[in-house]
Amino acid sequence: MASMASASVAPAGFSYGRPPFSASEKLRRTVVVRAEAINPGIRKTEDKVVDSVVIAELNKPFTAYCRCWRSGTFPLCDGSHVKHNKATGDNVWPLLVKKQ
């Protein structure tokens, strides 16, 4: 049997010593989200960077679109920017699209 030092790399789609996952096994994914500012230099002197766009034909009075990339309802804003801004010192807020 080969030692760990001389073990070869398995070809793509093949693994040594592990049968394929069964349908009953749940695959776990680990997602690491780093708390770092996503706005390195745009309008940093402002407490909140919020922009509004006015459009005549909308069904709702306004819609907030995420700009922090943390929203669970992306591309719509769910307020995740508040936690992001507190953790990173960033000042990113949503884009508001308003009905004229």
C-alpha cells in the first residue's frame, strides 16, 4: 500500500476509498462571509450613500435594491446592510427606485 507521501492524485470525478454519495446523504457546504467594506472610496464623507431613481411607470411607490450583496432576497434589499455597515464601518445603503 502506498504511503501518504507518495499517494497519487485522483482523476477528476473519482475518489479513493469513498463510495459515491447516496440519495439520503445531505451534502454540507461551508460558506465563509468576510466582514469587509465593499465601498473602498465612494462618497466616504457621507454617513449613508443612498441614491434614488425616479421612473414614471412602476407598480409600487418605490422599490429598494441591495447594494451590499448581503441580502437574503437579492436583488431586493432586506435590510442586511445595517448589520454589514456596523460590522465593517461601511456606509452602503440601498438604491431606491421611486415612482414619479
